[in-house]
Amino acid sequence: MDGGGEDDRGVIKDGEWAGWRTWEGSDPFEDHAGPFYFRYDADGTPRCAFRAEKKHMNGGGFMHGGCIMTFADFSLFAIARDALEGQHSVTATLNGEFVGAVPLGALVEATGEVVRAARSLVFVRGLITTGGEPVMSFSGVIKKRGPRK
């Protein structure tokens, strides 16, 4: 993910994801892997989510680890949105610890926080869950690359 600009974020108007936002069109890989969504809870907590589809599953019938990592990467940027100040940004590091599985059809959610926002680096940590159970803890660093062109 590259920290898509504010113009790239559209609010979903209807269906299961009404009121959620997406970066559809700004990151072709995420468009293919997702769709992934984000919003901010009433208290301002960033929340990301998506529904586990057949295309997300591995040969064992559970969500592929690569899909979970891709969602974690998406979540880094949604969690850090304000700290990125609209700048073009890239993932510098992403670490994850898998602790649970995701079945087909499950709602997958991520929440997290900015641990530190420096001039050019933003440190983030989060937790991915399904049905209230942890799936993966993750942390990462985002590098601000400069103004969007």
C-alpha cells in the first residue's frame, strides 16, 4: 500500500459495507486481493474489515496467510492515516504473528494504534480478529516519501 490520498477514499453508500471507506482504484493489488474496508468508530478508533471469500482460502479451507498479511498491510495505512499527513508513503517493515485461523464467510477485522509518528517514519501495531478471537498480531513501519504528485 502506498498511503492513498484523501481523494482516493470513497464512502460506500449501501449494502453490508455502507458507511465504510475503501481506496478502490488507488492500489490495484489490494483491489485484486480484497476488497478491504475501513472506518473510524465513534471514539475515533480506526477499524478495518473484509469478508472471507473463496478466493482468500488456502488448500486447507482456511484463509491464506498471504491474504492476512496483505490485509495487515492495508490496515497499517488506515490506522496511520492521520499521521501520514496525506504524503505518499510506503511500507518499510511488516511483521506478523499468526495465532488463529479464518474460515470461509467470516468477518475479519483489524484495529490498532500509531505507536510513534516521527518526521519520516510512522510506527504502527495492531490485531486482526474474527468472531472476537485473535488471528494475527502485527506491527510495521511506514516511510513517508514526500508530497503526492
